[in-house]
Amino acid sequence: MALLSVEDIHTYYGEAHILQGVSLRLEEGEAVTLIGRNGAGKTTTLRSIMGIARPTRGRVMLRGADVARLQTHEIAQRGIAWIPEERRILPNLTVLENLRLGMLGRAGGAAPGVLDEVFDYFPRLRERAAQRGRFLSGGEQQMLAIARGLVARPTVMLVDEPTEGLAPLVVQNLTEILARINRRGTTLLLVEQTLEVAMSLSHRLYVMDQGRMQFEGTPEALRRDPTIQQRFLEV
């Protein structure tokens, strides 16, 4: 049984039929990335899993239980963390206060030592612990957004465009951190526009276009398929 499976979901924004029968699976310990052009439906897929955009048909199965009709906070309590593209850190709170706020979403309260674990991934945030969110750089804000999801000790993290708009050195650093997070047991489902970042992070990739899955396979299989790359990724 897959840790997380999305089964033939259809999601609308008003009259617009955005997701048209999307299915995917995520095994425990995997890092899987959704790639595709802007408007393909990648972010809507994450939002549908999280209950932010409610699917009208289909199922979202977490450890065999359908969570598609649960409220977003209930889905979070079951172990899915959502890191939106906009980051949504609280600008007037310090780094430490943002992280403590993230702990409130964990069923059973904060886990012992979780801050030390998170600061091990993000030593820059330890240095900035007393800094208010609005004074952080873009890269530091992205690190804080991911760290705030991690403090709840999620089973699955949904991470939307983690490297968008960041400098190349920051992208490299963040890619390495996400790989470490995955190696230490957190399952990742990412949306990522940069193909090489997606290839380096992922066990498998899904290519989306116009609300449908067009490819599923390993990075190696995608590299060997120039037709998919040219048709759906503008490579």
C-alpha cells in the first residue's frame, strides 16, 4: 500500500475544470516531483491533497484512509505538511516564534529536541532565531517556511516551488537540505520548475500538462525521452 495515493481526482475553480482525473502515488521515504509548464495543475494538485482546493471527484488516500473530505487542519494533524510557494511566514514574529507556531499543528504537542533537529538542517536560522521574519532574505524565508513545516514532524511534506526566485548558490544549498531531509525519512512531494533540481532530488517524477498526468517515471527514464521533454517541458 502506498503511503499517499491520489486516485482520479477532479478539481474545479468555479467553472474551470483544472484537474481532470489526476492520479499519483507516493511510497514511504520517496521524493517525488511534479513538473510541467505554468498552469499545468501542479499547485492545484498539492492544494487538493491538502484540502485547500476540494476535489469534486476522486480519492486522496493516506495510509489507506480517504482524507479528501477532511478539513485542512485535520489533514495536517494526520501528518501532511504544506509549504506554499508564497512561504506565508509571519513577518512580525521572530524565527523562533514562527517555529513555535508550527509546533502547534502537531498532534500530541511539540516533540522533544525538534528545534535542535531543525537547526541542524538550517544553521542559518539558529543564527537568526531572534530576527523578525520581515528582515530575512528570500532564501532565509524559504528555509523558515520549510523548517516551520518540519517542526510538526510530518510524514509527508508538500513543497511548492522551493527554489523559485532564489540565487544559484541558495538553490544548491536548499536542494542539498531537502535531499538530507528526505534521506532521514521524511517523504517529499514537490513542485519544481527547474528540471535539473527536480532530477537531482527525485526518485520519480510526474509530468503534468493541462490538468492531466502525461508521464511518470524515474529521472533516467525522463532523460531518455526527448519527446516528453520537448512536448511538455519546453526543453
